[in-house]
Amino acid sequence: MSSLALARTVLRLDVVGSSAGGRGRQVHLDRALESVLDLAFAAVRDPRYPIGSGSYRRADGDSATLVIDACIAKAWIVADFVLREIPIALDEVNRAANAEHRLRLRIAIDHGETVMNLPHVGGDPVVATARLVDAPRFRQALADAPERDLGLIVSDRFHTDVVQRGERGLDRVGFRPIHVPARDFRRLGWLWVPPGEEQVLRRVRGVKPETASVKIADAVRVFRAGVPDVVLGLVRSDDRD
């Protein structure tokens, strides 16, 4: 593999709370992460987006690094792979797990010049995703939403170059800016965590969480052009087919 830097998209995935519990739980979560990635990759083997052959995947126990070739559209990586297929895979893997062994993930994304000398990868996007995924405010956001299994943070340049362009419906995803302070790294990141039940109910005018007749179990995700809109639609149980 050439040591010359090339433009690539880098994803860093970390398991939430992996150090808690015994060794058996840690091994289970490591395997669960591998299973999620296997399922997500299997679901996107599309000739138009050769993510399987056009990417490198490295497992590091309770984390993983993905390096994806620049020929694969970045908006597609976020909207279709991260925000659609990974949550579907998470749900499938977690369906067979109890609460203690439920897999939850933090994912960071950046893009830029990256060197690959396998199994080693380097470059600013690799450093940036490692810092972003470990940002204290990102960790806290997932801690404040214990019912959510996925959180995403992207670099400021990725947000400018990809998210703000609105392709694949990304302009409808509610990212919010956060500062990411770390040793030798102080940058802006853009954070997204799916809204919790309380947040969804408060968006419905005149509906209070404690008196709502709408059941959160009846919440449905709106899909446009094959991409999930993060705004959840609510339907009453008596309005369903």
C-alpha cells in the first residue's frame, strides 16, 4: 500500500460504556460491534457505491476504524450507511441481548488526506475522528439519552463540505455545534443524537408528556428518498391501518 496521502473519508466507532461490567460483557460488546458492521456492509453492497471493496476496516476491540475511498459519495456514507443501515443493524443485534449487553455506539466522521500503510492509517482525519468521538459533550449527550443506541459527530469541515449541501436529505438532520477541547486539538464538531421520547412529545403543540394520549410506541420515522428524516411523525393508535 502506498504511503502517499489520498483523499478519503474516515469513520471512528466507539462502544458506549464498554469498560463497565465483567470480561464476558466486554467480549460480547466487541463481537456485537463486529456483527453490526457485518450486517451494515452486507446491506449496502451496491455496484454504484462499492463500499465493501472501496474501504478498509480495522477492529480495535471496543472500537473500529473505517477508511473509505473518495470515490464513494460522502453524503451517501452518512445518510445511507450511518443513519439508516447501522441503526437497522443495531436493532437487529440488540434484539437478542438483554439490557446489560445492549450495544450503543458513538460515531465520528471526517474527511481529508489520509495515509494507508496497512494495518496502520494516519493523517489529520484519523486524529480528528479519535478526538471527536471522545469529546466530553458527545459522551454526555449519549448519557443524557439512555434510550438511544446511536450518536454521531462530524467535523466542522465535513459539515460544511457535505452536510450543509443537503444531498440525500442531510439538510434535514438536526446537527448542533459543540466545541471539542482536547490536548493539542481544539475544534468545532457537529453533534447529532436522535430525539428522546420527551423531546418528541414536546414538539407536538399542546401535548404534555404526562398527559399525552399519543403513545411513543406509535412513533414512526419519516423516510424521504430512502433517507430517514430525524423528525419523527406521531400517529394515534386509533388512526393506524
